[in-house]
Amino acid sequence: MLESLPERVSIYEVSPRDGLQNEAKPIPLEGKVELLRALAASGLSRIELTSFVSPRWVPQLADAEELVKAAVVPPGVTVSALVPNAKGFERALAAGLKEIAVFMSASETHNRKNTNKSIEDSLHTFGEVVAPALAAGLSVRAYVSTVWGCPYEGEVPVSRSVHIAEQLLALGCYQVSLGDTIGVGTPLQTKRLVQAFLSEFPAEKLALHLHDTRGTALANALVGLELGIRDFDSSVAGIGGCPYAPGAAGNLATEDLVYMLDGLGVQTGVDLNLLIEAGRVAEGILGRKLPGKVHQAGPRTLRPA
Ligand code: HMG
Ligand code: MG
């Protein structure tokens, strides 16, 4: 245990997208711009900024074009956005993004509730998105949601998630992020699941996207890390949730992940103190107490007031 850990892990920050998409209260554009600034200042270099989805389905992210225009993206930072179909891709391309992420579920019911499509239709749709995106010089990431369980169907066979990931990678997506969308995963389940994926794909093709609904996200991340996963999605102060997955609470908090990795001697390129400041920016924008543990408790050595 804890003996063969990697030197470095890559964090894919999802707070501006996953963290804000489910908020009830409108969030001003300036707040989103400030959040991006603070996240990038902490050293995070991969940030999912928004979604080019239907504004009727996710009103909180209806300002995607304005946000990309207003955002100041420092050199070395890549921003990406969710894209559900060709229309979303055209919008992302016109906005000037260099990376997009397609997304679908491993369970039919969640896929329909979230995107109004069957699994087969989603794969067909992405066939029409990924190739033109690659031809236009963009990188494409992919999500498979409900891998650990579906809010509507319960258990989801691992073989189905593996098969979907295989097809997304075959389309040309550079990585598939496996979603515990409703945060039901436990460490032994995570071990079996990650082992099943690693028997089919190299570790760099995989990321873990863990929601922390039941407090197991960090334990599951550690299991993934020990098995060889090097890419983790997380969200500052633990914000997030899918509007079409009832009961889906926040993501694994980036501060909690960085705190654990710092303690393990695994580099992330992120400054924990600056990250905690970014979490305070998120708190200011949302105007309520946020769930992240390190966000609430602070670092081990508190700075003098
Ligand atoms: P639909 O209603 O079936 O779409 O929605 P449609 O193709 O029939 O079009 C209907 C109207 O929407 C048309 O406009 C289209 O132009 C418009 P009208 O002619 O009526 O005026 N439209 C669009 N407008 C802007 N941008 C677009 C777009 N597409 C169509 N891209 C659709 C289908 C997929 C669009 C919709 O279901 C949708 O936007 N869903 C997104 C839901 C979402 O964002 N969920 C949260 C993200 S997923 C998540 O959180 C999980 C994740 O974090 C991983 C994990 O945790 O597991 C990634
Ligand atoms: Mg999510």
C-alpha cells in the first residue's frame, strides 16, 4: 500500500462547469471570470470552463460564448467545454476553444434524461462531432457517466461501460473520464472497476470523475491512484452535481485531493494555499457554505491572520 505511487498526477478542474451547472441562483459572468482567474493562479492547468449545451436544459451555462470571450486564460492553461452534439461543437469552435469534451452515460435511462438520446444515438452523434473536431485541430475528451451506478437503474454492468469507453476512444477521444455521477462508489467496487478498465486500456487513457455524495470520493481516488490512474477530475470546494441525476451532490473537492497528494509526495503543480483562496472565490460567488473539507478546515499550517 502507498509504495508505488506516481511522481505526478494531472488534475482536471471541473468547478466552472460541473460546479456551477446545478446552481439555482444565476451567477454573474464576472464571478465566473474571477473563478477562472483564481483557479489558474493556483497552478491548475486544465480547466473545464463551461458547456455548449442547450441553454434551455442548463440555463446556468447559457453565457458560454460570453464567458469564453471574457475569460483571461494564462499561457500554459487549457480550457475546455462540454459539447453534446454538432451544434455544440460548432459553437465551441466559433468561440475558439482548443479542447472539448463529449459526454454520455453507461445507463440508458440517465442518458435519455440527460441528453434526450439513447446510448446508440449518442455514439452516433459523437461520430459526427469527434472527427470534425480533430480535423479542426481540437483535442476531444470523453465522459462516461453512471459507471458506478445509475440513479434510475441502479447497478450498471462494468462490461457496458468498458464497451462504451472503447468506442469513444476508437472515435479519437484522447481520454475517457469515468464518472461516479451520483457518488455511490466504494473502494472495493472502485478497485474491481478500475482493474477491469486497466485490463483493456493503458492508464493514460483513463481518468476518474468522482462525486462525493457519500463521502467516499477521496478513498476511491486513492484506490485508483494505487492501481495506476494518473488523471483525476475534481472541483474546488467540492461544488457540483448533474441536474439530471437526482441526488448527485458535489464533486471530489480539489483542495482535498491536493492535500492528500501533497501528503503522499505526489506532485500536482498546484499551490494549496492559492487553491484555498480560489475556493473562497467560489464561496463568494455562490453565497453559501461549501462542502469541501480542506476548504473549511484550511491547510495543516494556518497562515497568521
Ligand atoms: P433536445 O431538446 O433533444 O435537442 O436536447 P434538439 O436537438 O431536439 O434541439 C432542440 C432545440 O435545442 C433546438 O432549438 C436546437 O437548436 C437547440 P429550437 O429549434 O427549438 O430553437 N439545441 C442547442 N442549442 C444550443 N446548443 C446546443 C444545442 N443543441 C440543440 N448544443 C441536448 C438535446 C443534448 C441538446 C440537451 O439534452 C442538452 O443540452 N443536454 C445537456 C444536459 C447537461 O448538460 N447535463 C449536465 C452535464 S453531464 C454531467 O454533469 C455528468 C458529468 O459531470 C460526468 C459525471 O458526473 O458522471 C459530465
Ligand atoms: Mg460530474
